[in-house]
Amino acid sequence: MLFNTFFGIACFSLALLQSAACNPAATGQNDAIVSKTVVTSPTPPKNSGVAGAKGDQGKMDLLTEKVLAKDPTATLLAKQIGPSAASSLKPLAKNEDPVVREIALRSMEQSGGEEIAEVFAEALVDESPSVKSAALSGLDAHLSPSVYGKLLNAFDRLGDSPEVQRYVALLIGRIETANSKELQQRYRQENNPLVNEGLVAALAKLGDANAQRKFADGVEKSKDRERKRYIDDAAYIDQAWAARALAPVLLDKTDMLRIGVDGMPGAVPEYLRACDLAVNVIAKITKANFTFPVNGRTNYTDAQLSEVRQFLMR
């Protein structure tokens, strides 16, 4: 919401940045003309290097100013600067103001940089929900095995935030070197069903056979919102057995996800049903070539759903 609100401001600020970037080039062109008239040798390379360094520092200073001013367009500048921006953003991720911390993390997600996964992992236990959200988004984009221990620590400290805790479990499941026994221990101790769903999906992705059976059983028994999470988790697991586990969902025509466009009736279906979402995920995981297009915006016919069921039975 914050970034959508300031979208216009972002575009305007980006235009200013681009304009500012063009002016030095024009000046350099004029200098080159003068050089050809007065001096036959080109400008020494070291001078252009110094000018570039000053320009880079100017951008870094501007980035810091924007983050401290709580300007969401800082993310655009951070992306433009690239990985070197992380050195200026890391201290701001610990600022006393939660909005500054959030924008610093969002900017770091855009810039990239060395060891930023550690910064995101530490921010998972921030007191601000918006900072937690930014940390999760950053880890989703820049996850590293180096933060495995910090993710486990964050999971243990997030008992009052089950949704965040569930997502942290899913992040751990993406680390191939994760220790399944440590997740199994937490599953046995956990009482929150939402968190346990995340732990089962993570363990299943890591190859735990018992968790894979629990996941398939959970898919079959699920309904409504819970079923939507299982469909999403099957996409997250991204393995052939998880696609087969979605077979029961192909019979479920419950409206699940609204994709209708206001003011454009008929452009796309108003809702995708559970069975439609299942087809989309099955096609993505298996790379199967069905006799009909799978495009993510279709209510599939009974004949098409039957074709997918038959494919899964092979």
C-alpha cells in the first residue's frame, strides 16, 4: 500500500534522477569539443575515475537522505546503484524509526549486495510487523544457507506471530543443507496448526517421507482457505509427488481466487476455482503438454480436468 500510494512520486523522482544523470554527460561532451581545439591529447583516465567516484558517493548520500526522509522512491535509487548500496543501507536497517528500517530493507532487496541475507534474518524478530514483512520479502529474494542458524533462532522467537513463523519454516525448507531432525523436533513441540502446515511442507520439500504422506493426507482433507494454502505449498515443494497429491483438488469447483477486473466484465473469469489452481500448479511442476493451453486465467472444462486426472494416474 505504501509503495502504491507513492507510485506517482516514484516515477517523478526517477525522472529527476535520470535528468540529473544526463547533465554531466552533456557537460563532458562540451569539454571534449574544447579539448580537440586546444589540446591534442585526451583527458587522463584517472580524472574520469575521480569524477565517477564522486558521482557514486553523491548517489549514496542521496540514497541515505531518501531513506531517512522515509521516501519510498529510495528503492528505485537503490536498484539503480546496485550491490554497492548495501554498505549505506545496512546501518539504516537498525535505525530507531520502524519506517526507516522498513524502507532500508526494501531498498536492500532491490540493490542486492554481500551478506544482506544476514540483515534480513536479524530483522525477522523486529517489533514492527511491516519490518518483519520487509525482512521476509528480502529473504525470499536473497536467501542464503549462511542464515540457517538465524532462521531457526527466529522461528523459535516468533511464537506470537504464527503467519511469520510459518513462512520462516518454508524458507528453512528451501535450504538444501537444513537438518530435518531440527524441524521434526519443532513439529512435535508445535501446537499451532498453521505453523505445523509450514513445517510439514518444509520437511516434505527436504525429502522427509513421513511429511510427504502427511502433506498428501492434508491436501485431501483440506477445504476453503486451508486448501488454497496446500495448493500454494505444492507449488513451493515443486516435486512430482506433490503434483500427484493435488489429484483430489481437481474435483473441487469451489471459488478460490478472484481475478476479475472491475469495469471489464468477461475479460477473465471472476474467480479461479480450486480445480483451476490445481491444474496451473500441476502443469508448472510436471511441464506436461496438455491438449489445451494452461494460462492461469481459465476455468477449465470437465473434459480438461479429466485429462489432467488421467495424466496423474499414469
